[in-house]
Amino acid sequence: MSPAAIGSSGFVLLLILLALRMPIGVAMLVVGGVGFASIDGWARLLAFLDTTPYETLASPSFAVIPLFLLMGNLAAGSGLSARLFRGAHALTGGLPGGLAMAAVIACAAFGTICGSSLATAATMGRVALPEMRRYGYSGALATGALAAGGTLGILVPPSVPLVLYAIMTEQNIAKLFLAAFVPAALAVIGFLVAIRVTVWIKPEWAPAVAAAPPVGRLRAVLDTWPVAAIFAIVFLGMNGDLVVGRSLFTPTEGASIGAFLTGLAAFAYGGMHMRGLGQALLQTAEQAGMIFLILLGAEVFNAFLARTHLPQDAASWVAGLGVGPTLVIVAIVAVYIALGCLMDSLSMILLTVPVLFPVVMALDLGMPAEHVAIWFGVLTLVVVELGLIHPPVGLNVYVIRSLAEDVPVLDIFKGVVPFLLAESVRVSLLIAVPAITLLWMH
């Protein structure tokens, strides 16, 4: 069997193992290890495992991951989320669908200190869902808005999946965070428009809620200052060239500062206690261990793919088709949407980027290579977001379902439909105008 055939068989076998519910890190490790040995022999596999995984995972770049995870867990375990929701509602109070709009804005704000979509959906769901239900919001709109708003957690910087993409493709983390800023803002705008149109069509889904007095609204907005300050310090510090001409600290240093400041805010303003700190540290260790196991499996699997030349062969095959680059990108987006119905965001990125990234980099998109890599990273995350609320799986949908057990899953997916349409418009816009992700780089 040729190396290319072995690579293709390995990829199919990996998908089968994932369908059988084997953990992705273990599946990639097993398939990659056996495939590696079938081409180069067991002795070379053992020599590879003796040095390369340690050298890779010992890189200071990977310290960013547990630090951003800790930042998110500290925020999730405190009362900062309630402050954000009250502040967002102060801005949207009195508007049709204002509570649902506040939930989306609060999710985006919470995403600035939490790089996880599932954590954002779960945390904000506990705060916003009872309020929307108390005022008579329909289960479909309330849960749909929270499921969609939660997806902002992986695009609004800091983003753990974006960090992994940067490490895998050897791109600058700070530049990727910067490139994600405008698409994230477009997502918030699109979701707010989706809510407004939905309420216009079905006004009974969102009964009117009176706005608070101006003084109370101002106080609620000002109470969100800890989160705004943390985001400004971390984001502008890593992208200091926008203000002072140079970055003030590296992404790893920014993650350290962010975790420290989030901890201070959680204790001082969020009501966190030492027990909560211990839980946040334990959750961070568990999540980081899971991610590092996946990264180890991805390292072995990618080494196996490199020996089969499958990524290079795929790039050459696509180039030989003679189709336009836009059509290739649309096909890749379709693949991501299909995979999003079956697996989580980390799995999709680690499984597909080693194969699809060379294909995209071989396309003539009329941009420098670095710009193509950054644009594709942001586009990938946007499509992954769509997959998190896309039927039949939609992991965010089931996170919200666990908080609203009286709402049928079908109703939640009905509530998600307007947001899926908004996401489709955003994906089309990013494909048609890649410069949207590069506005801050000029």
C-alpha cells in the first residue's frame, strides 16, 4: 500500500473511532502511532516519541493555554457574569427583545475574559435565563439567544482554539487576536439584528420590559469596569503597537497578567472565596490535561500525515482541478459545517488544519501568505462557531438545554434559526471580503 493510501485509510479510521466515541486525543495517538510505524518502523516511532512530544509541549507558547483557561474559570466562578448582564441590560432596556440582546452583549463581554464557548454559554445561561423566563420570554428565543451568544466565547479574544491554531500554523497569536476583533463585532451586530427581526415577526416571544431609571442604568454600566479594564490591559498590551508603537508584553505575559487581574476582580468584586479558587485551579488542570493529551495525539498524527505526504498531495490535487479559489474555500466551509454536526471545536481544528491549511496556502487569493493564514484562522473559527449551534448536535444547544430542561430541544433549534441565518451572512461576507480580518494590520 502506498503512503498516500495509508494516510487516507488512517484518516478514515480516525473518523470511525471518533464516531465510536473514543476520545480524540487517544484516537489520534493510536492511529498516528500505528500509521507512523507502518511507514517508518517501530524503532523510529519510539525515537520520535522519546524527544519530539516533550520538546513540543515544553514550549513556552503552550503556557498561554492553561493561563487563559484559568482566566476563564476564575471569571465563571465569580459574580462578574451577573454584573455584565446587568450592565448590558442597562444599554438595551426598553428595546423590543432587550433582555435577549443583553444576553448576547453580556456573552461577548464575558468572552473577553473567557476563551471557551461552552463555559460562556453555561455561565451566562445561569444568569440570563431566569431573568428572561421571569419576564415571560419564550423558551425558543431565550435559549436560542444564549446558545448563539455563547459561541462568541471562542472568537472574542482571548480564544483558546485560536491559540491552538496559531501554534499549529506558526502564526502570531497577538495578530490573530487582533484579526478576530472585527468579525466578532460583526457577530454581535448580526445577532442583535436577528433578535430584532424575530421579535418584530413574533412579538409575543419577548414581552416589553420597562427600562430602569437613567441613574440606575448608568450605575449598572459602570459596574462592569473590572472586565473592561482587564480586556483593555491584556488586549492593548499585546497589541501596543496600535497605541505606543510596540507591544508591551507577549501573549504568554498577557495571559499571566489577565489571569492575575481576573483573580483579583473575582475576589474583590465577584464574591469569590478560597474554595472557589481551588475549584477554578482544579478545573484548569483537568481542562489543560485534556487539551495537552489532544495536542500529543495531534503531534503524532501530524507526523504520520507528513510521512504520507497527504497534505501536500491534497494541495496538489486541488490545484490541478482548475477551479477558482473561492469555490475551494466554500467547499472547505461545507466540510467544517458537516463536521460541526459531529464533534467539538478543538477536535475539528486539530483534525482538519494539518490537511486543509496547506491546501489554502497553495491557493492564489491575492494576499501575502501571512494574511492568508490569519484570515483562514479567523474564518475557521467563525465556521466552528456556526457548528456549535447547528443541528443535529450543536454542543452549545445541549449546554443550554441542561439549564432549561422544560424547553424541548426542537424549540431551542427553532430559536437558533435566526442566528444561523446571521452567521451564514457573516461567513459569506468573510469569504467575499477577506480584508475584514486585516483592517487593523494596515
